[in-house]
Amino acid sequence: MLHARSAALTPGDPVPEPLVMTSAFALPEQPDPDRTYGRTATPSVSAVEQRLSLIEDAPCLLFPSGMGAYGALLMAALQSGDRVLLLSDGYFAARALTEQILAPFGISMDTVPADGIATAPLEGYAMVVIETPSNPGLQVVDIAAFSARCRAAGARLVVDNTVCTPLLQQPLDLGADAVIVSDTKAMAGHSDLLMGHVASRDTALMEKLHATRTLAGAIPAPMEAWLLLRGLETLEIRLARMCENARAALPLLQNSDKVADVTYPRPHPQAADQGFLVGATFADTPTADRFLSLAGFAPTTSFGGLHSSGDRRARWGDDVPGGFLRLSFGIEPTAQLTAGLTRALERL
Ligand SMILES: *Cc1c(COP(=O)(O)O)cnc(C)c1O
């Protein structure tokens, strides 16, 4: 991905991807379909989609947020009368979108908890959407086994791969029909933009999705897409440090009498790493808040950024204890991070 541009460089070309801010193009008799009008495609958005395609090993389309990707995919793939199965403990906005916005168009939704999805009946569903590890419970679903069940039931499987990113887990290779990623999180990684994408090897679905994006006007701006590329170019080294930091913090949290329970995704051969998210349950809400402040973790609801952060999920209505924090480990030097955590846990 880093060298995708190198081979085509001619003398005097900029080495990094240039930002092209335009909505309009000079149109010859036979226009290039990617250079007609900025709502269809722009050079910067297409360049980022091509880079994403290299790490997804599949065609990709960018959207202005992860939920933008969800909305367009559900609109493109579903029709009136379809039933959809989602996780009851997955990303809440995916359920709210289906329930509040798509229900009036004749699309109905059922939900199952992540720890029950492997054996849930799948007959009659047009689409099943899972997250693995799930967010915030960090339950792992065996995608290969589950995609075989979806195929047998005639349901399309969509995997939200936001938590792992395509560098740690490749759901399409394990049989998923489409992948959704909120690039707002680890992919962009700097907590300064919203973005999302869909990857799929289903050509007809991707064509419909592109038409949906063009007609609904849901293409990201060139500047934001270009910023995502800056983040993507360092994804591998950021992820490595983030996962290393999570692993270094794990025993400190597990061995502390201030932490009642620690959750971390179980190891599974489908994912290259267990990731950078750790669930930690403190005695109560004030203790959890005090921990964040003592440890210098940003109290934020997002995750996957450079700065270690934590979110008290109960305040968003997740079915978790008041003292539960979803911790997202950043790229701080590991020794300093663990020293800070040790001090924070002692003083708590
Ligand atoms: C954040 C998130 C989304 C939504 O993405 P946005 O970029 O905020 O629209 C979807 N799924 C998961 C798992 C997320 O964490």
C-alpha cells in the first residue's frame, strides 16, 4: 500500500498522494466516468479507495462516516419485506438506524446477543450483521463457521470489522459477503475526522452501492479522504504499539484489587492479534471516572486513536455496570504508559 504510487511516478511528481480539491472536471467528448462530477468520484477519494482495496483485497467505497457506510449498504442491499438480524449488544446506531429509519420502508429487525449468534436460527433473514470482537462486550464470533451457516440459510453476511481493521482480520476471506469499517477509529487513528468504507467482492452489490452513494450524495470530501490516507499509511505501526500497550496493561488491571473484572477478546486463529481494546470494571461510576483522570486517559466515547482513552459505556445505555470502562490503548511509550497505570491503580 505504501508503494502503490511509487511505480507510476514520473520525474517531478509528488511522492505522497496529492490532495485534489475539486467538484468539476474538464469534460471531453468521451468523459472518464471517474472524472465527471464530484458527487460520483473525485481523484482523492478514488486514490484512497484504491489503497483501501489493497489491504481489503476487494473493491472498496468510501463514505463520510461509518454510519454513512451502514446506511448506504442497507439501502443498496435490502428491499421491502426483508428481515435483518443484528447483535443486541453490537454498535447501537446500527440497530437504531434499522429500527427507526428503515422500518417504515418495510424492513424488519431481530436481535441476538453476540454470545448466542453462533447458534441462532438464521432462516428467513436477508442479511445478518455481526461485529467480532463485539463492541463493547469483546465477544469473538468464528466468522468461517458462521458464514457457512449464513450461506446455507440464504442470508447475506456483513461483518463490521471496525475493532480489528483489515490488518488484523479479513472477514471476506472467511466467507463474509461484505465488510463495513468505521475509519473514524483506528484506520484514520488521529481522532480528527469521520469516515467509513464498505468492501465487497460482490460486483453487483458494489455497483448498486456506488449508485446509492451518488444518488443520495454520500461521498466524502477530498480533504477528509486524503487525511484518512495519511492515517492509513501508519496503521500497521500504530496498531502494533496499541496492541503491545494493551497486552502490557492487561496483567496490571487483572492483578489489581481495584478492578473487579477484565475482558479481552479470546485468542482466535482468524485474527492476527487480540487487539487494543480492554474492558475493565471498577467499583462504581465515580471510581471509573477517577481512574481515567489519574491514568491520564482521555474520557471519550471514540476509540482507536493515538491517545489512550476510556469510555464509561453505561452512560450511553449499554447493558454494563456503571463502573465498566472500555479502554482503548494508544501509542504512548509502553514503559511510561504502564508506570502511569500502576501509579493510578495504587492511588485509586
Ligand atoms: C464508531 C463505530 C461505528 C460508526 O462509525 P462512525 O464513523 O461513528 O459513523 C460503527 N461500528 C462500530 C463498531 C463503531 O465502533
